[in-house]
Amino acid sequence: MMDYEFEYLAWKGRQLALRQKYADTPPGLGPGQAALEESCQRAALEEYQNRRKWSLTTGVQIPEEPFVGRGKELVKIRKFFEDGVRVVFLSGMGGIGKSALARTYGRVYACHYDKILLWSYDGDLEHVFTDDGQLGISNLVYSQDKYKSRRQYAREKYRRFLQIAESERLLVILDNYNRMGDPWLESLLKASCDLLVTTRLSGSVLSGYGVLTLESLQDPEDWKAFYRLYTRKEPQGREWEEIEAYRESVLGHTLKMKLALSNPDQRWTSERLARSILKNFRLKKGEKQILCELSFLSIQGIPQEVYLSCTQEGKECLDSLKSYSLVQEREDPAGRKILSLHPVIMEAVLTMWHPTLSRCLAFMEAFTLYARYSWYRQRKEDFWLASRVFVILERLPEPVAWRFYIYECMATFLMEWEYYTEAEQLDRKLYECVRAYYGEEHQFTAQMSLRVAMLLHNQMRYEESLPWIEQASQLYKKSKPVNRHFYVDQEEACEKLARSYEHLGRFEEAHRLLDEAFIAIENFKKETEVADPKLWLMKRQRWAFIYHRRATLYFKQGDLDAAQEALDIGTNLFEMSEYARLEARRQLQVAIYFARGEYGKARDAAAEDLDICIRYQGDSVIISLNYRELLGDAYFALGDLRAAEDEYIKVLSGVQERFPHKTERIDRLRRKLGRIS
């Protein structure tokens, strides 16, 4: 596909050369003007090229952590790499210390590398390459419009990764790789980087690579240092004899020794209990519950503040588990505390207690609801969420109608993060499941019809969306309330259908639907403001959306005063966050300023909202591109052609990259740029 932005810049360069050549003609440029224009064009070309540079954005600095012994192993790993071996496998059983050794190597020898990447293997390497949280590359972002599948996106990232590896000294630590035959591994081995892999696969199946098989610590002095680290005292006398006896009984398993030393007052009285991991501790009901809940997530874990906001258990139980070393805590690059279970512990939890959705229902409801509303948080805070949602979907059973809301929350998250294919598959499956169980004329069936409609609308499949939203609106009229969500969902169905009719020019029908939406939201307020204030606060934003839709209708009908009045009411109903306020006035305030000829106000409003969009959602989402184009229009109206041109070029580049099928918009942007030239 032709790169219109580059062609445009090249055309401008040729135009400048002609204008310099014919300086004595009316379109010509004198030396001073030509020099200024050359400078501007160089800056524009440099900015264009910078947006196409590829660099890693997810390198880590490995923090200090408790670690003793393994000095010889560290030297051996370094020797492998110095001798030209590009791939080193750390092999051994779970809990023997492979991951800690790999991280320690990265910390000790960090000076030999430009960047260190820490990847958690979670099924296959393709997920690593599609996960921007584990492998982030500048100027590269997934778009369903640009890539036919996430596999194609992974291939593109892999090609860019190979290019980066040619020019930088990279260390990739691939943790917990326990599968032979991953088709991506053979490709990864070709990269010009040092690859350190921890695996439970035996050395016999890893021939052809550098392999270091880890056994238990052998040096008595290392064990003494290990004991001092976890008991904070010098072992001696009978205590020393008991520790040595226990070490022999568990064959020096590093993790089991760490667990035992963290709680020395609870000694095992039999070999069977001595080899156990979890039954060694007298865990309270709440502590067992935490382990079950964390076992639903990937080994990459969850930020502590998020977990505590979702669980019904207290921090006291969590701190107790940390002291037993049953729950691991680490800091991510942003300084957040991350909770996770070691794979050995997770396996033990799943084997002993078989945690189910029913047992962890309260946590799963809260966590998936947290994911559902990620749209209102800055996107950089939630990069970790996508991989956890996919892991949960893999571990949960097929959707059941009476638990559909958990799945629907995850489908909504996938939609908001533009995993449209996966979201649509899940939403359609949920709709059929709910309809079959509850029947056609039911609140939940109407709700799922509404979710399918919104998913299709967000993909700009408007004709497919309309029948679904009409069906949802009719079903809410026929069904009876099941819970307090009924009226707010009914309101949303009316407001969304009014939006569809507005696009079709059916303004009177749209106004009538908004009247129904106002009645529904008033009923919702009566039902929840006192009885369920948390739900009211969560959903009251919908009230502002109705006013926005009403204001939009007035605007399209040419009544600017009525439009402004409705918009002002909606944005001042109650206190809102800055992003919620932007959602309540989305683009309409700027449009009103334009219609009134108040271009300075339009410019300021568009610039302010663009800044909010970028901070929360990034520069490449459609809403940010829309505001940037409005900002360019305002600059053009004010006569600031250079600023307008800069904004149009950025929008054109973003649309070409993420929405190449939007040919009408691309042509429109080119016409706007042509107007300036």
C-alpha cells in the first residue's frame, strides 16, 4: 500500500525545488523564505522517520532479591555466552532455584547488555510476542484493521525484534519454558541475542544447546548462608541437626527448604508430611481462599492493590502467606507490588483443593468488573490485564447462563482493548447460552443482545448492529426487572438506539427514545441511590450520556442554544473525573464552537481533550485521532496553516496505519492537506 504521508513529503520537496528554481515568478521563493521552508521540511521528514523507528520499550532492571550460593553456576552461564553459545537452558525440577538464578545472572552481568527482557512463558511464545507488556516495541501496536490476526502481528513484532537485536546487546530471560516443539522457539534461537531459558525439561532432550542442570545446593557453606538468610540466626546444636535431617528428607529441594525455614516452629513429624508443600502450614480459611483465588491467574501475577480491592480476605492473611513464602511479591518497573504464586505452589493448590469458579465467585466477580471498567483508567496502568483475562478464559469452564456476567465483563474488556474477534465469539456464545436458559423475553437476554449490538457498533458494522439494538430495546419493554441493573440497561438500550436513529436522520424517533431513557434512568435512581449507592455511583454516568445524545440531536437540527444548554446540564450533573467529563461532552462542545465561529475556543477545547485522550487511551485510538483532526481544523480556521498541516499529517499517518480501509477519510485528509499547499 502506498505511503501517502511519505509521498506527500516527497511532493513538497519537489515543489520547493521548483519554487526556488523559478524564484522570480509569483509562486517562487527567495533565499530567505526557501531556507525557512527547507528547515520546516527537514523537521517534518525527521519527525516522520522517528515515528518509524523501532526500539524496545520493555527492558527491565532486575532488583535485588534474597539469593545465596550458585556462584559457580553464575560463572558457568557467563562462560557459555563468552564462548559464543547463544542459548543456555537452566534445567531442573520445579522450585530448585532456576528462575532466581536466571534473574541473578541478569542483575550481576547487566553491564554486559544494553537491555534485559524478562519473559514469562504462558502456553506458547506467540503470546509473548503479541503481549505488549512483555515485548513492547515503539511505533508498533496491534490493530485488527491492519493485521488479519494476532499471529500476523506476532510475526511483524518478531521481524522488528530481529532487527533490534542486530544493533543492541540483548539478554532475553525466558522463564518457565516447559514445552518442546513450540514453533516460535526455533525462530527465536536465530536472534542475535543471549537467550537464557529456565525449564523443567531434562538435559537429555536439550542436546545442541548450552545446558546447565541445577541440583540442590551442595556446598555446606552455601547451606549455612541459606539458613542464615531465612532464619536470621546462626544454626547450631540440636536445631542444626534437625535442619540437616529435614534437608535430607526433602533431598535439598530449595523451595521446600525455604518454606520450612520461614516457619521453623511447625516441624513435620512424618516423611509424608515432610514432603508436602501446603499441609506443612496450619492455614486459615482466608489464607486458603487467597491461594485458590491467585491460582486462577497466570504466574505473572496481579498488582497487590488490585487484588486487595477484589478479594474479601484481609491484608493480614496475605502478609501471613508472604511470611510463609507461599505468595511471592516483587516490584514491576513501575514500582507496583506484584503478587504471584510460584508454579510449584500453584500446582499444589490446584491439585489439593481444586479451586472452582463457585468457590472463588466473589473474587472473580470483582476482578472481572475491574477489568470491564479499565476504559476509565489510563491505559498504561492496565497493560498487564489482557494476559490474565485470556488465562482466566482458558481455565474457566464453558459459560453458564447463571454466571454470564463474569464472562460478559471479560468480553467487554476484550472489546475495549480491540480484541474484537475474541470478544465477538464470546458475546455471541453468551447470548445463545442466556437465551436458551432464560428465554427470549428476559432482562438478561435483552442485556446480551445489547452487548452484541455495542460490539458490532464499535467495529463500525452499523448495519449489523441496528437489528440487535432494536431487539434489545423491545425485549426490555417485554421483560420484567430481575435486579437493579434493569432500568439502567433499559436506558442504555434506548440511548444507543437513539444514536442509531440519529445517524439515519430519524430525529423525532430518537427524541422519543431519549424521553424513554430519561424515565428509565429516573427509575434506576429511585431504585439504587439509597438502597445500593455503590451501584448508583458506578452507573450514574449514563445520565450524562442521555443529555449528550439530546444535545447532539439539537445540534444536528440546527438549534445551537438548546444543544449547549443540554450539554451543560449533562456535564454538570455531578462531580466527574476528567476522562468521564470528556466522555460526557465528547467532541460536541468543539463542534458547537465551530458552528458559532468561535475558533479560538474550539482550538483550546480540542487541545485540552486531546491531551486527556492521549494520557488515558494513547495517541492512536480513534477518539484521539478525531480530536487531533478537530484541532487541525481549528488551526486552519484561525489561519495557522503550519500547525494545521502538522496535525493533519499525524492524523493521516495514524489512520493509514490503523484503519487503512477508511479510504474516504484518507482522501478527506489528503484534500485538507492539499488545501494548505
